[in-house]
Amino acid sequence: MSFLNSRTMTVGELKMELERFDDDMPVVLQGDYGDRINTPEVHWIKSPEEAFITRTAYSKTGWKVCFDREDRDEDAPEVVVLSFEEQY
């Protein structure tokens, strides 16, 4: 099992999990708002895209998304990114 597979789902695993839900049910992302009580904030999904992730010192996870092949590390893994709408 690769490092990424131990940290996140694969496309196949996500498809299997989503099969139990109605096809018309909306999907959102959930994240911590960052307040004292860790309010679970909703993020609206825009679309899935192919991208790369590469290490960075500027994020909580230690990873960032790269959409340009030239901006990524040579060994950066390819991933599916679910981007979210930032205008509420």
C-alpha cells in the first residue's frame, strides 16, 4: 500500500461507498471552520479534476495541489481533486 492509499480513498473505493446513496442526493465537502468549537463547515463541490500533489511547508497537511506538470516535483503522485466553490 502506498503512502497516499493509506491517507485517502481511491476512485474505486469512493465509487463503492457512493453506490449506497440515491443518485440525486447532493454531495458536499466538510471541513473544520477553525473556530473554538470546530464547527463543521460545508464546501460546495465544483468538479473533479486530475492534478498532482507535491510537498510544501505552507499547508497544514504538508501537501499542495499542482495543476501544471512543470510546477510539480518529479515524483509527485497524480490524483483526482474535488475542488470547492469559495464564493458563498
